[in-house]
Amino acid sequence: MKKKSLLKREISLVALMSLLLGTLSGCSMGDKGGSSLVDEASKSTKDYVFKSEKLDIVDASDYSNISIVGQRIYAATYSDGENITICSFNSDGSDLKTVKIPESDSDSHGNMTYDKDGNLYCVLYKYYYTDKQGNIVDMDTVYEEEGMGDGEVITMTEEETSADGDIIVDKMVPDGENMDDEYDYHEEQYLQKYDAEGNEIFNIMLSDGQDEENYFSMYGMVYDENKGLIVSSNRGIQKFNETDQSFDMILDTTDSASEFYDTSISLYSGFDGQIFASLWGDHGIELRSFDAETGKLSEPSGQFETYDDYSFFSGNGYDLYVSKTDGFYGYDKGKDALTKLLDYVDSDLSIGYSINSVVAVSDQEFIANLPDENYNYALYRLTKVPADQVRDRTIITLAGRGIDYNVRDMVYKFNQESDGYKIKIVDYSSLDSEDDWQAGLTQFNLDIVSGNIPDIMFFVNDEPVDSYINKGLFLDMSSYLASDPELKDVKFVQNAFDAFKTGDKLYQIIPSFYVNTLAVKASNVPGMDTLTLKDCKEMIKQKGVTFSDSFGMTAKDTIMYYGIMTSGNKFIDWENKSCNFGSDGFIELLEFANEFPDEITEDMWMDYDEASYRTGEALFSLAYLNGFRAYKRYVDGTFGSDIALIGFPNELGVNCSILTPNARFAVSSQTKYPEECWKFLRKLYLDEYQDSIDYDFPIRKDKFDELAKKSMEKQFWIDDDGEKHYEEEYYWVGDTQIEVKPLTQQDVDTVTDFVESLTLTYSSNEAVSNIINEEAAAYFKGQKSAQEVADIIQSRVSIYVNENS
């Protein structure tokens, strides 16, 4: 999980959270005081429900380029290894007609559009290699002859042994010939037209990838009954003349004086001959209408200013249709308005992203390429269910920011199994925009502290969960777990499970976790269990490396981030409402961070050697241990030697490695449906979910042990016959590929003992982080002493903690 730079976070959140959390005790939890995303989701509506019917068109799956011509649907799919199949049919799947378009393994077709007679226009993309004599070569055969599997170019490293016995990378020596020196890669694009029977009418080269000056990149094309074929590419928007097979420029994006210079513009066919265009502007995606006569683009719509996931598609009825993360919408150009038509959750569709392979027969009927519960795609007909035929169900809200697919799939399955209840998802990331990429997080926190609390909350690691717990906002789930017949006797990774509890209360459900730690060569810390900041300084001096290199290209803000994150309750004790930022330990952290650069520049990265941990030029790696196999990537890859997971340097005398949840779930203490909330959340502890965890540590002990056992064999995949196919794992250090071997039993024991020894947890508080970074900046700039800054931070954070504990 990528960590955000603390210095870049919005300072304004400090004031917001201080005000709201500080005054929460005066708020009535029952008085929601206005509308919110949660309020809207909690309203039971029957307006967006569609039923889905799988269309068995041909013996194939995963359809693309879905279009409508008149009342007939067109869709492309791969039916065999030598052709693609173009299907046309009525919206109910009847009157199927198919044509096959030749396509080899190195070809692909895209950007399909049709005229009123069913003639197909498309782009053929050809990819191939030639030898130095110009002969086309089969690279699969070349790979086999070179002893390479599935196109992998295997390089080995020449190794030397350092004085302390560690393996270091001295040279990068490729084993085998360099493919770029022996073969030329070609990428060609052709404009093609086929009639309704699949006969090729023309085939025109648009570009040869070897000709860089005339490189061509297609963005989209539409067929207009009056203007003909309209093409958008890196050259601009052009009209294609079939008579002489030439192009006329309509909008030149290569003109530096143009408003749309060097802009990628996608085109869409709208209703009744309209053309629309989408492009990226100053505030995210823009939707505009396009006049093919004048070459003018309209002003952008005001409906697409947030960072939702948008796809645009054509059909009858509305001017254009839009797919978002929650469903389908109709766009009215005259009113510049979006009208919701279909809701994924209400329609029992396991989808949490925009769908681009879809077409509207009408605003009450869609043909779409959709996944089933096993993520296999097929063609479906979606038809609106009348409101009086939709069953009544009580709404439970689940809200968060960036809710992932696994959670959405759980919601989908819960809703299918439940007769009386339906979970509605509220994803606050839909509010993020170019102007404020934290708008969703801010509003999520605002709603929680002002009383607009969802029944179930999904947190990542940027929310002040400890403050919410201290305010009594969460329900204790321990009694539900203790009385659950399937789970009451389940064993957990006990130290981690207990670490995420508050006393004997279970306010958070944590399905999995990873570890943030500090990795060093074992030979550099013989017999040491922890490091102090003084130890780090002495080792940096002894080894003769720079501070910025010592942590592998690290700036001041990162050192401060880890120093605070791994401090436990050393600097803040929420339970006792006390702070300790005036201590010698915090001042030493400030002074240590000040040794590092203000930022890592591009030039510094250019000079950085990715093998520096192996050569000893870098000493301390801020390690991210997301499972057992990650340990070997550090041993075999990053360091090339045995390592010690010693935790961030501290004065506590303990290993300050941090247990970090990949996600946290909590139930509102005000929910009216605690039993139903538990019925949903308990699934996080059951076999199906725990077995799906591959890249973190499962919280259940039996699944933790199973993952440990799996890490001692090579990774594999199972074919349709049930046969295992084992794969090598590689780690790249620059251009050098290094094999990462499975763990030994000793490795597994090392990781297990390490993980089960940890007790500290990661808990973010945006407001506190901003206070620290705002004040620390004055010290880093030389404007105040470390002691002065520490005293100010102590005062400000003490006030905040006392107001919000």
C-alpha cells in the first residue's frame, strides 16, 4: 500500500476535525441535520432495479465493441484462434447472424463502428518481429530455442562475495543474446472496412511503428450518416474520404496555437446522429459535444468534475449514456443533467466500476458484457423491473472511501442471500476531484462526527479511528463473536487480534494485516534486537554512506512519518489524554530527520543505484512485509543476504515494527440492525474470505499457517484438468533478474516468530500529523530550534488530544 507524504496532506483538515470532534458531545446522534450520501443511500428506492438475463449467442465469452444499428445489436468476440466473430442479433438474442474476421495471434482489432447497412469499420493492429534480414520470426520458437519460458528473457548476475560474507551484485551479465540487437519489433495499424457478410472492402495502412515521425495512435472513431467516418488520433480529428482514401482535417491537435494542442480526444456516437467527445482537462475528465461540420467542441459538461470512474456509451433515448462505479445514467445535453437509471447493488450485479462494453436499446433495456460471481464475462440483457414488482427490503448502509472489489462482492452475495435486508454501498471516493483529491475522505469524516453515520464503516489507514472509538461511535462486537456457533472456537493470530482490540472490546473487525518494519543486513547488527537513532548515526558514519542513501533515497518527511507511526503511545497516549512531544526522544527524532534531504529530486533518483543494499551503499530498508514470500524478496532480492527485521530505531528498547490492517470494519453504535451487520461482517472471518488472502497475513491462525506452508513451494496455477503448473519467481535489481526461492522451514519459523512477537499497531490521525509537520517545517528551515518546535507541538497536540479523547 502506497503511503502518502505527510507534508503534502491538507492542513485544513486539522481545523475541521478539531472543531467537529471537539463539539461532537453536543450533537444529537439522532438529528442528522440535512442530507448526506448516507442519508440518500438509506432511502429505500425501487427505481433503479433491473433483472439480468444471460444471452447464449455463440460459444464464446467476453464481448467487446458493442453497438446498436437500428434495432440490431452488434458485438465482437474471440471464437477461435484464427478469427474474431462479429455477432448481430435482436436485443432478445434472436435472429443471430455471424461473420468471421481473420485475426492471427499477433493481430488485434479495435475501434469498431458500423454504418446503417451493417458495414464494419475497424482498426487492425499488427505486432511482430523480424530478423536483421527482414524475415518475420516466430518469437515463441526463439524463446524455446534459448531455453526461455513464456517469453521471459532470463538474465543472471555475476556475484562476488564481500568481506563479511554477503553476496553482492558486482556486474550485470546477460545470459543469452540481447533480443533488441537480434530482432526488430514492428507495430503497424491499418484502417479496414468489411461488408455485412464479412468481405473485406479495403485495408489501408495508417502507420508503421518503425516510422517514428509518422507514428499514429488511434483514440476513437464514429460513423456519421452525413459526414461518413470520423477519426480521432494523435493527429487530430479527421474525416475519411472513401473515394480517394484520404483524410481531411476537422480539428488539428498538432497546432500549438490550438486550445486542444496535443490532447487525446475520444469520440462517441450519441442519439440521433450526435457526436460527443471526452478528454482530460484541468479538472479531470471533460465531456463535450462535437460538431463535425465546424470542427468545434462545446463547453464541457458540469456533470463530470469528480474523480469517479466514467465510461460513455451509445444508445436510443438519452443523448448519451454514462456508466459509473454505482450504475448507469442517462445524459441530457440540453439540461446538462445526469439521470440515474440502473443501480448495480439494487440489481444484484457484482460490479464496482464503470462498464464500457454496453449499449442502450432504450433507457429501460441494456445489452452489456458483465462478469458473473466467478468473474467470467458473458453477454447479458438487462431490463427494468417495474417498481410494484420489486420486493421490500430494509436498507443497511456500508460507507467508506475506495471500497474494494472483495468487499463489493461480499455485499453482492449478502444481498442475494438476504430476503429482508439489502446493503447499499456509499463510496466517498466519488467526491474526489482535481481541486480536492481528499474531498471524499474529508466528507466521510465530516458525516461521521456530525451524526450521519452509516451502519457499517470501511476504513483504510487515513481516518482517526482511535478518536471515533474514544467517542463511543462504534459497537463492541465481542459478544457476537463469542456466541457465533461457527466462530466462537476459531483461533486467531492472537497477538495481532488482541493488538487491534481496545481493552477487552472488539470495536474493529480486521480480516488481514501486514507489517511495517526496518530491514537490515544481519551481519550489520550481530546480536542486536533493536536500534536507537544513535546506533543508526554511528553505523552510517562507520560505513561511510550518506544519510539520504542510508535509507535508500529517503527525505525528512518520510523519516518523521515512520518515527511517529512506530512510536506506539510514546508521544501520544489517547487513553490517558497525555502527550510527550517535549521529550528528548522527540527532539532527537527531529534532529535525526534534519540530516536527510528536504526532498528526493529527479537527479538524485537518476544517480541512485538499485543494487545499493546489496553493495552496502544503503543500510536500512523501510520494509513492507505483506506475507511470507515478501521476506524472501528482501533476502534474495533487495539485500542478497540474511536480514534482520529490527524495526524503526527508537528509545523504547522494543522492536518497533507495526501491525497494519489492510482494512478496518466497524459498526455504528447507533445502528438499528446490529445482528444483520454482524451477519455480514462475520463473513470476513469465514473460510471463503480468509482463503482468498494471498498477499497479506490472514488474521485466522489456521489460514496463517496454511499460507506459511504454501510459501515453502513454488507458486503455481492449476489448469482445467487440475494439473499444477509451477512458476519461478524473480526480483529485479535494475536490469538484473534474480530468482527468489521458496522459503525454507527455518525462514517460515523466523517470519512466524517475528510476526507473533509484535504488539504495536498503526493508527493514523491526519490532524495530529498535520500539526507536527506544519511546526517541524520551521525547524527544518532553520527558523526555530528543535526545542522550540517540540514545545509548540506539545502544546497544540495536547489541546487537540484533550478535546478529542
